[in-house]
Amino acid sequence: MAENMLVLASSAPPEGASLPPGTLLVADPSLEWMTDHLIAGGSPWRLLRLTDHAVALLSQWASGTRLSNSPTEGAFARRLVDAGFLHPVFPPRRPANGEIAIVIPVRDDAPGLERVLAALSSTSAAVTVVDDGSSDAGSIARTAASHGAKLIRCETSRGPGAARNRGLEATTSAFVAFLDCDVLPPDGWLDELFHHFDDPMVAAVAPRVRGPGGPGTRDHFEAIISPLDLGSSPGIVRPSSAIPFVPGTALIVRRSALGVPFDETLRIGEDVDLVWRLSAAGWVVRYDPSVVVFHPARDSWPAWIAQRFKYGRSAGPLEARHGDNAAPLHADPRVMATWALVLAGRPRLALGMLSWSAASLSRRLEGIAERGGREAVARKIAARGIALAGPGLARSTFRNYGPYLILGAVVFPPLRRPVLTLTVAATAVRWWYAGKPKRPVSFAVLSIAEDFAYAAGVLEGVVRTRRLGALRPRLRPATTTAPTLSAS
């Protein structure tokens, strides 16, 4: 039977909300000057043409000048921040008394609850524990009481989304921090994240989630490349971007932004659904990896595989609610064709595709530079785009289609070499971005096993929801026009 397809709404953000005067703005690493008035970068990647005044302002902000109280400059800064070219930086601040509450859903994990409550002993925020139908309710109650936490008991389990909603209803603070019961936050983590809400458009903030490490193979793998770890670069969280989601494992939200909170019909992916709804409503969700919370690996191999399978199962229901945002692969068809030719051992044809892409882009950039300069810029952009897209394209392709490609290679011998190359490339890319850890063989085996479990979960979710869109790639040309952005 198909999932409930009701799409919940989120409240609208304040109209015309500007960044506070005096805000420090730092450039995203993706920001690149292509010409004196043309910049590239952001997430999703785009081109922008700037007026003389806009060029001067961006240069000043990138060199440390703080935002003035000019409404027009504030609006210009907001557009650059929303596009991912700049990030606002606010000084850390402690939430005021009663300004934030902490909600912890738990089910049959009293030891984990004990650890997280002990880690929160220094915080002044009120803590609410929601027991989601634990079989040993007494252990949960005693643990919560020993730390002075408020307890809400649900007689039957309805999932993490419903448990978080019960906790939200039981609190009245302007902000709520959701923490899973097996998460260990560092001291001062709220202070280090709360300052993001000085931006009135920010609806939610998430820290980085990593494995705590340990002697076991699973612990080692989770510590270097947890599926909940979104990397070391900060940014805005939105679909089809470098940071497409953040987990609800540790998430601080602005109550006024939520509207309808977590979708209780979703047992997995309810956190992704919330973040995407907030983004669609116009709110900003931020990821700040300067704060790290720790989330342990599952305690057995079957549980570890089952977790990855469950993550894959969320694709079908999410596609039913969010369409192409949940597509397994987002790529420019020309970029994908270029890399397909490389895998097929046709480098000359791949170079031809690159030249064609550059020529097409040059025509679209007419008016930005003289013809010779325009063609050089177009070649640089096309080559850079193809090169930067390669690692992510290899990873996404193998993660979502690896089992089918390998099966195809078994049946059709001509596919064997390109599929083998893709498998090696996708695994090597992940190993490289994980910091080139030791034990590369075990890393490769676990990485491939994890991808296969995820792909199997996606297939099960597609069958269950009858939503083929969760398997269909989204092939659309990258944005290559350059709208003019003015600061006046």
C-alpha cells in the first residue's frame, strides 16, 4: 500500500528580514571571480554578474568589513548569503533563561539516556524525555527522574517523529533542541550553535555528527565516515545542494517556523522531510560543523546493515512528498555524458563533449566579455564544472545503482570494464574524502556493503510506495546564465 501522500505545511518566514547591521560576512570556499564582474560558486552552483557597486561591496565584505545599516546593502548581502556565496558570522551567545528547551525521544535505551542526560548536566535548559512505548518503562522513568528531567510516557510506539512532536507540545520555549538518546553533545554546544538564530531567517541549525571511534571495525568506519556526517564545510541546507539534508539526531529549531512539525506517518526520513519543508517555505536551515556531537555505530553487523537499509527505504516516501528533490542523482546531462565516455574508454569523444559544452556556454555569456575572453572563461567554467562534478557523480551513481550495474556487467561483458572502473572510482573517492584512512581494504568492503544495503532499501521503498521517481535520475542543465546582481 502506498504511503500517506499528505504534504505538511511550514510557517512562512518574516518578509524582508535583513541580516543585523554589524554582521561579519565570510566568503564560501566555492566563491571564485571568473572576470572582474562575474562570480561563480554557491550551492547549488551558479554564475552571477555584479555591478560596479556590488563588486566593491563584495570585495569589502570578503576582506572583513562588517555589514552597514543600509537597507539596500542588507538586501544585497541577503541574496549572496541565500545563494551560498557568503556566510554570516555571529559571536557565540548563551540562550536566555527559558529561551530553549531540550527534547529527547527514547525507546528501550536507558543506558543511552543516562549518558546523554549526564552530558547535559551543565546546561540550564529544561529537558523533556519522551518515552516512545518502551517495554521497560520503569528504567526510563528512573533515569529521567535521577537527572531532574520531565518525562512524557507514550504507551505505544509511534516513531521518533511522533515522540518529538509530543515533546514539542509539552514545552513553550521559543527554541527547541532535539537530541536522540544515543547522542553525546560536547559542553557548550548550545552556545556555539545558538548564535545562528540572530539571523531572523534561520529556522534550524544542526551540528556535525560523527562516530566516537573505538577498537572495532564498525567503530573505526563510523568514526571516519558516518552516514550522518555531512562533512567539514558549513553552509545552507537545501535539496540539490552540497548539503542536501541534516539528520534529526541533533537539531535546534525555531518554534515559530515549524507550523506542522514532524510528519508522524514517516518512521524514517521524517527529519529530512521537515528540513525540506522549511526550505520550501523560504526559511534557512544551517549546518555548522564547528560543533561535533557523537553518535555510536550499531552494536552488531545485522543492525548496522539494517540501519543503512532503513535509510534507503526513506527515498520512496520522500519522493512522494517532495518530487525531484528526492531523486537519487542530480546531474547536467552533458557532464554525465562526458564522464560516461571517459568510463567507456573514449577520451577523444569526451574532449569533444567538453568543447561543445564550452562553446554553448560561451554563447550564453555574450556581453560579459569580449569574444576571446568570453571563450576562455567558458572553457574554464566547463572544464571546472566537469572535474568538480566527477567525484560526486561517481559516488551517487554507485550508491544508488551499483547492484544493478554489476548485475548488468555480469550479463553483458562490454559493461564489465566501465562498471569496474566506476566501482573503484566511487570507493576511492570516498576513501580520499574520508582522509585516506588506514585499513583501505576493510574500508572498501564496508563502503560497498553499505551502498548495496542502501540501494536495496531504496528498491524496497519504491516497491512499497509505487514511486519510481526515487530511482529516476534528475538530469537538467546546470545554470549557465549570469543574471546581474545590483547593490543599489
